[in-house]
Amino acid sequence: MKKVIVTILAVALVAIGAIFVIGQSSDSSGVANFGKQGRHGKFGKRGKRGMRGKRGHRGMRRMFRNLDLTDAQKTQIQSIMKNSRESSKSVRQQMRANRVELRKAGENGAFNETQVKALAEKQGDLHAQMIVQRHKVKAEIHNVLTAEQKKKLADKKAEMKKKMEERKAKWAEKRKAKSPQQ
């Protein structure tokens, strides 16, 4: 009888321990997410969108971070960014729908060259519209800045470019060092 009670208690302790482990490793939805996922979870900081996310706006915020913007300038820039998001929303939706059509055009091994070309040209036109919109926003924001802030921004861009060149050189060295060993 004692052996049965000890066995039941041991099984109960293991089960409780497993519940705690699963509880500690699950996200807010209650689904356990085991494995190596990094500091921001399974899909990164931006959720399921992966690297797309709001990359452009976050980069712009970072560029303007140390420019000592006035409250009026911050408000103007936020307004420009909001208007940009709203005005480019239809183009982004069209691009998304076009990507879906492109995916469908290649499903099941079927290939219609004229259809794919038409969809690719449409995607290119939409992409060109987005590039024009992005440069328009940059110009509008640039016009909000003072001469001193513009100089700081140019210096910051030059510094970032220099750092990127240094990283590229470092990566090239690493690749060069790995290639003879392989």
C-alpha cells in the first residue's frame, strides 16, 4: 500500500512540475513556445510581419532622435508621417493584392508568361509610386528642419555610412578567412 501511495505522489509531483515548466515557457495565449527564439519571441519585435514591419518609420525616428527638435517640429513631422501612411495605404493594399495574384499565378506548376509579366509590371509601377511617396515625405520633413539640424543630420548620415563600410570590410574579412578552410 505504501508503494502505491509513493508512486502516486511521485507521478503527481512530476505532473505539477511539468505544468510549471509549460506555464513558464508559454506566451500570453497559453501556447507553449519551446526552442530558441531570441529575446523578442518567435516572430521578432514586429510580430508576424517579420522584417517588413514599420522599418522605414522606425529608421526615420532614429535619424531624428538627437536633432533637438522643438515640439512644433515634432508635431509637424508626426503629421507628415501620418498623412504619408494614410495616402500610401491604398498603394500598399494594391501591392499586397498583386503579390497574392503573383503567388496564385505560379501555383500548381502552371505558368502563364503574359499574366506574370503583366502582374510584375503592375508591381513595379506600384513600387515606383511608393518610392516617389517616400522621397516626397523625406523632402517635406527636411524642409521642417533648421540649417543646424540639417547639418547634424548630414553628419549623422555620413557617420552611419562610415560604420556600414567598416562592417562590410569586417564581413568581407570573415568570409575571406572562412573560404580557404572550406
